Amino acid sequence: MYATSFPAKANSHFPAITLGPILEIQVKCSCGEEKCPEWAILELQGVVEAQPSFKDRLQNLRIGTLCRLTSQENYTFTVGYHELTGTKVPLKKPMLVLKKIKLSTEEEKGDINSTKVELDVIGVIRQRILFKTRPKALISKPQSIEKEKVSADVSN
Amino acid sequence: MEIEKSLPYGEGGAEAILNVQSNTSISIAYHQLFGPHDDLMLLELDEKLLPDILNQRVTLRGQPDEDAVLCTQSKTYAIKFVGTSNSVFLIPPSNLSIALGASPNSSEKDHDNAVVASVIKVVPGSMELVEVAPRLDKLKLLLSENPYSFDEVSQMNIELTHKNKGLYSWSDLVEKVQASDEELCTGLRALAAVEIDGYWRSLDENFVDEILNMLLHNAVLNDWLLSALNEDEVLPVLEADGFPREIVRHCLGVYGSKVVDETRGGCTWRLEERPVGVHFARVILRGKKMNLERFMEEWRKKVPEGMNGSFDVLEGEVLTEKIGIETRIYAFSVSSLPSVPAERFSKLFQEKPKWEWKELQPFVRDLKVPGLSSEGLLLKYTRRSQPSADAEPIFSAR
């Protein structure tokens, strides 16, 4: 159902962010310091692609299986016939999950300037499970590997 | 395993991922609300800023045409978006799925009946914070639009003055100037601004000149000591001449400092040599270059007796140039220069291609770049040359 592709692109830095017509945005936190819920991140190189027939309705679609191997923080992530191996790593700095909330003023006149925006902190992320390696194919044909070996030997 | 089985679909969430037991597995799926969710953003920040954020002491500030900054009570941070080409799957905790609008009774079940964690969005990158200097040049610009002058005092025409443009309240300034509250306060103090009828104003230079002259004049008439000006005596006298008490008190604060005087009641002020000297130098040099000796003569006449008129107090306020045998002096104030280092150095070298350290120092010592020492600043923005080992180093543009 899935394939993974791996473009070798470096991180791109975009210069800046503007607020649009809003001048000041209050950053709120409805959960409070103690109770801010922790979110999770799975990060892998490349892109997970669904089969074309599922592309426009990914909701509820199963991606794969995450398996913790031993008592250490080692994991496999099986996507289709690809298996990735990775580890859980703590983030150097925490990340907040912010949700932009538009508060419309009581008399809505369609005036953009009257829309107030707030950013609500709805979660914090402190660790991620990172899959740095290229995927290993779970279904492999021994003959083709044999062939490759042979051709490699010949070229040497 | 039993726990896993007892959990219905969609209740795994982030907790399930963060607490996977050894030798067990969970299913990863797209959330029933999976989508771009542009309203969800990630912000990376220092652990030490977390309390500020979680206690709601942080705002984002910026005009539509400016890059937004994040302000805590005391500091300003630029916000950079850092994109990634990795696939970053964002997984909310299970209870939040409902808060985001998902229905708890999903008809689909995982075929193994295993715990499922659902991906709400694939994150294109995150925002990062970089501490920056506050953008106070704009504050200077805004306050210079409509300085408070003697005309305004004498007219007392409230309707006319309040219709005038260029009046800014604290909340106007917070909206327009990208700086934290503390930095904005410091900036207003540096500009000697005063709050009048709810608006922050700078004082017109001529108006200040009149107040200072009147103060010095009355000091002579009434035998006041410039090192011990009693507020209760000074304010009524100047008020009688048409200068509002609040403005005169403000000027005492700008051009003097409070002294503790237990023998007399009320507040006592000492006029300070530097701000007073700088004020009169500015008035004399307004818009022109002058022969240095002639300037010194005129300036010493203006500076009140008891102050010795040392040229040192004009550091960072004037420049001199040699033309033939004549030395000329002109006003060149550090406070009129940009506060962004690259722009500051560019302006300085435009004014004068070569600087000795003694000359340059007063014009750069206020520059503060987080993470860069003053030596680092010089290395970055100037070229240092030394004609011989014992000669003074000369700084020029890179």
C-alpha cells in the first residue's frame, strides 16, 4: 500500500514570519504549566506515499506498525514492505504545539482588523522517535541479490 | 496486552507512543481529522522560556509589513521558520483528539485490535527563536512626529492638540514598536519621554531650552544651589512663568539627579554637568559647523557657573574635523544613529572613513548584540590597521 521515497534535501531556512493584519498576538496557555499534555513525533527521512487510489482520503488509513524491540529505546517502523529502524531521542529544546484561534468580535462587520487572534499552547513535545536509516526491504528476492553480487564481482 | 485490547480505536494517541513496552507494537494511522491543519504550529524554545509562555507573559508583535517578533517581559526574539524535508508525523494525545473535533466512536477498527496512534498532520517545519535587539529606532521616529512644545502649553487648546497626529499611548507603542515591555520602558527613558494626558511625548528642544534657561536664571535670582534644587521652591516659581509643574519635574529628572537631603523636606535635585552641557552644545551647533575655539567660548558662557565646561562631557555628541589649521566642531549624536550594528557602522564610516579608537568608542559602546562581544562586533564590522607598532590603531570599513 505504501512506498517510501528519499530525496536527499537539506533543511531549508525560510527567513521570517509576518502576522498579517494583526498587530499583537497574545500567547495563551489553557492547560497550565503542570498539565501541558505531551505530544509525540515520529520522524523519518523521505516521504511516505500512499497508493494513488488512497491519496485523497488518507483519514483513518493505517500507515504501519511501530514496534519497540528491547528494553532500550530502539524501534522499528514497518511501512508496507519497508522496515525502518530508529531510536527515541530527547529534543535538545522542547517544542510547543500552538493552535491559532481566531476570536471574532461581537459585531462582525467583516472588518479584518477587528478579528483578534490568539495562540493557544495545547501541547509540548520533549522527545521524538527518529528513523535515520534508509528502509530495509522485508520481502527480498535472494536471486536478484545474488545477481548483483555477481555483477559486482565481474566489474572488480 | 490486556490493557491494549481493552482500549478502543483512537485512544492510543501520543501516550501510547511515548510508553510502548518492550517487545510490543502499536499501529500508526492517519487521524480521522488528518489534514494540513495550518492553525497548528510548532515552536522550539529554550527550557528557560517555558514558564514565561505557560504563565501567559508572552506576546507576538509586529505590523503587517514587519517580521513578527516574540516578546517576553524583558526580551525580544525574532521568529524564524525552519523547514525540513523529513516526514515529521505529529501525534496528539488521545484525549485531545476529541477536543480537536473528532468523534470518539469511530467505525473503523484496527484489524489486529491493537492500540492505534493517529497522525493529525505532517509538519513542514518549526519556528525557532533568535534573541534580537529591540527595534527602538521606530520609537524615536514616532515620538519625533509631534514633540511637546511651549505653544501647546500656552494654547491649552485641548481640542486642537488632541486632534493632532503623532500622539501615542502606551498601548499604541506596544503595537507599533517591536520591543518587550521592559525594553520599551528603557527606550522611553533614553529618549527623555514623558507621559502627558495619556500620551508618551518627547519634549521640543526649544521648549527644554526655555525651561533650563528659566531655571538657571531663577537660580541666580533666588540664590538656589544647582547642586541642591528644592522641588518645593523651584516648581511654584517656574509655574508662575507658565511652565507646568509636571514638565519641570520631568526636566529635573532628565538633567539632574535626586539627592538625599534630610535637613530639608521635599525632593531635592542636583543638576548634572553632562546632560546640561550636551543640551547647550546642541543648541549652539544646531545645523552648522563651527570653529572649535569659538564654540568653546560660546558654550562655556551658556553652561552655568559651577560646572567647569569640560569637553569630555560632549563625548558621543560631537565630532571634530581638521581643515588646514582650523579645527571645526559639529553635532553628531550617538542617539541619532541606527541601533542595528551593520547600519550603525555603515553610517559611521560614511561620516568619516577612518576612526581612532578613542573617537569611535563613544559611538559604538551602546551596541549590544546577543552572543557577540564588543571585540567581536569590531572584528565583524571594521578593519583594524596599525601603521606602526606604537601607533594608535585605526578603524575603517571592511
